Amino acid sequence: APVLIAQGTADTVVDPPVTEAYVAALCKRGTRVVFLHYPKTKHAATARRSANQTIAWMAGRFAGAPVTTPCGQ
């Protein structure tokens, strides 16, 4: 199943390098990953900033649209 990950570069709850390594590992396994980056954004603000994109991405999955974004982008 495809995966969507949103990460703020100023996140102090989930360390950005850990997330980047996880995304790289998923991509290496062939998992389709969309990775949204939010510069200078902390954890809770990332959730707010990514909400519209996340909802649209989920709607696309329920509609059967393919994930065409290169892995990790």
C-alpha cells in the first residue's frame, strides 16, 4: 500500500533524519511513498499544514488513483 509521510524540519518529537531513513528504507523495498517536507515547521504545525494535502491524497487512494510521484518526493 502507498504511504504518505509529512515531516517538519524543526520537529522535536520525531527526529527528521530518522524519518528520512525510514522513507529511504521504504523506497528501497519498493513501497510507494509521498514525503511532504515543511521547512522550519514543528510537529503539531506540520499536521495542520499538511491536512489539506493529506485529505486530497487519501481521497485519491479511495478513488483508485495511482500514486505517480517518484518515491520519497
